[in-house]
Amino acid sequence: KKQTIEQLETDILYLDDLLAIERIEELEKSAEQLLMKQREIKELLKQYRETSDEAIREKIEEQLKALKQDMFKLLQKMAEIKRHLPGEHRNREAASMLKIDDQLKSFEQSMSEGDIDRAEQDLSRLAGMIENMMDSLEKSKQEYGEDAYSEQRKQFDEFNRSFSQLRDEQKELKKLSEEIMNDLR
């Protein structure tokens, strides 16, 4: 009975980590979308540099607000998931939120002052921060059970093969039983 309970506890932890990996993969997709939005803003910034069109500037401001909201949502989700990680990873998101907020404010100030060169630099630093977030997510995904559950993964794969083999044998036995019953009738 004790062995069964220990096995169930291990299985539950393994499944919990699998769910966390799935959540992390969702976050990675969100981070990729943020990077795409940043690239769109960068492209608009180039257009604004060439034309000084106020409509483009307004579009940049709109997209920046959306980017800011999406980034903070992503950071909050990351913090939620990382609460389950060891202590050294927990404080990264709080620091990241502050850095990103500072970088976004710097970009907004550069735009309001009309300093396009500095705005481009701010946007490039922002892209670097997003890429760092993506690297952090990838690292977290690897930490979740890559090595810790290799034995359980092997056991699960072996169980799955044995179960499939047993199921196939039962189908054959059923078929043979039906043939024998038909012959007897």
C-alpha cells in the first residue's frame, strides 16, 4: 500500500510538470508574438523617420500601448508558473517587469522628444528583453522534468508498450475464441 501511494505521488508530480511544460510552451508562443509586435513597431518607426507622418506616430503609440499590456500579461503568467520553480528563478520576473517598464517609458519619452535614433535603440533593447524572456522560458521548460523524470518516462513507455502488446494478444484470443465457438456450434 505504501509503495502504491509513493508511486501515485511520483506520477502526480510528473503530470503536474507536464502541465507546467505545456503552459510554458504557451508562454513561448506569446513571447514570439510580442517579438513580432516589436518588429512591427520598429518598421513603423522607420516609416515615421522617413515621412514624419503624424498618423504613423499615432499608430506607433497605439501599438506600443498594446505591446505594453501584452508584455505585462506575459510576465504575470510567467511569474505564476515560476512560483513552482526553485527560489533562484522566482525574482527574475519582478526585475524584468521593472526593466521593461523603464524601457517602454524611455521609448515613449524618446518619441515625445522626437529623438528617433534613441527610440530605435530603446526598441532594440526591448527586443533583447523579449528574447531574454524567451530564453528564460526555454530554460524553465528544460528544468521541468527533463532529467528528473527520465526513469518515470522510461517506465511509462515500457508500460505503454506492454499494454499495447497485451491488448493485441487479447484481440487475437478473442478472435480465436470466436472461431472455436463457431466451430462448436
